[in-house]
Amino acid sequence: MKPDWDKLMAEYKDSSTILIADVDCTASGKSLCSEMGVKGYPSIKYGDPTALEDYKGGRDFAALKTFAEGLGPSCGPANLELCDEAKKKQIEEFTAMGADKREVEITEKESELTKLESDFKTFVEGLQASYKEASDKKDAAVAEIKSGSLGLLKSVHAFEKKAKTEL
């Protein structure tokens, strides 16, 4: 994917409305990646720099370029003319809240997201523990059967079969 991404960055290097960039989340960009919620690599984010969204599309040049061609200014407080009436109303309501109330609301929503992630992680860990337990139990049972009489039973069966065909 890296060569296609580099090619896309080159295509948009002079754009005044679209920024295509990369950040090394393992080095100097680590804090930015953490702040933006990057959990795996490579991750592609797009949208308002204060509220980036995860890109779910194709990872080849053609898919990336097609997506990038549709990018540009979007509905938001700085571009109200791009918003439908419902979004304009929501922006008005958020503006009327005041900074303190918005901060509280943002914190609450982020806490909800954190809890969802935490609950999911706990669920997955439980699944992994159940899988390991079932896998270990199966492996022990298979080993017991194989080390028991199965090998000798097969040997006797094959010997007897061969003996009958030789007659």
C-alpha cells in the first residue's frame, strides 16, 4: 500500500483543499496517533482534522484516488453553506450550549466510546480464554486417544487385513 499512498500524496501535493499525508505512529507521531485513536497500522483517516473518521475503502491507488477526488470542504461550523437544515440546527444547538457544556458532553461521549472499547476487549479476552481452554482440552483428549490403544488397534487391523489378502 505504501507505494500507492506515496503516489497519491504526490498527486495532491499542491492541493489547497485536500491534504494527503502520512504519520509515523511508531516514532515522532506517536502522540498524534494516540490522540486520533489509531489502533493499527496502516490506518487511514479523513475529514475534519478535529474529528477524523476511519477510511474503510480499498487500499490500491485507484480506490484511494477515487475516494480522494470526493474529498473537500464538508459540512461544519466553518462551512455552514454545505450543511443540510438538520445539521445547521444541530450546529446552532451545540453553539448555544457554550464551551463548558460542550466540554462536558464531549467528555461523556468519549467516555462512552472508551467503555464500549473496554467492554469489547474484555469480551474478546473471554473468547480467547474459552478458545484456549477448549483447544487445550481437545489436544489432551486427542493425545490420550492416540497414546492409548488407537495406534495398536490400527496396527492389528492393518495386519489382519493384509493377512487375509495374502491367502
